[in-house]
Amino acid sequence: MKVNRNFVLRKVGGRCVAVPVGSACKTFQGVVKLNATAQLVWESLLAGDAEDQTVGKMLAQYDVTEERARSAYRAAVERMAEIGALTLDE
């Protein structure tokens, strides 16, 4: 999976949001507020990191178990996919 180029990450009022642009505006209206974990996952996906790499970053940044980090990663990716912010690798 990779971030859909029709979604961009922006800081608005000190918060990170995913904003649809281009064709994504036709299917998703609004913005998605990202918490710190979702932002880390988003930026990791942009960098081309695999799940294990991202989970490693989460473990380094947060005091959580690997199981909890992996669960948070998968939940973030699932939600991003639901709104169309992720695409299959091409």
C-alpha cells in the first residue's frame, strides 16, 4: 500500500490533517484529522516503509508493546484505506 497522491498531509491550526485533492474530492468531502500515531504511519508510508519498519519507529517513539504498535498501525492503515487515502502498490 502507498499513500494516494490525491491526498496530501497539511498542518492546520497545529493539527495534521489529510486533505483530498484532485479526483479524491469527488469521492471524499472534508478532511481527516490525524493523531500523532496516524501521522507517523502516514509519513512512514510516504517514505516507502514496510509495516515492520513503521512498527519499529512506533516502538522507538512510544512506550508500547509490539503487539499494541502493530495493532495501531493496522487500524490506521485500515481507516486510511476506507477513505481512499491509500492505493495498492503499482
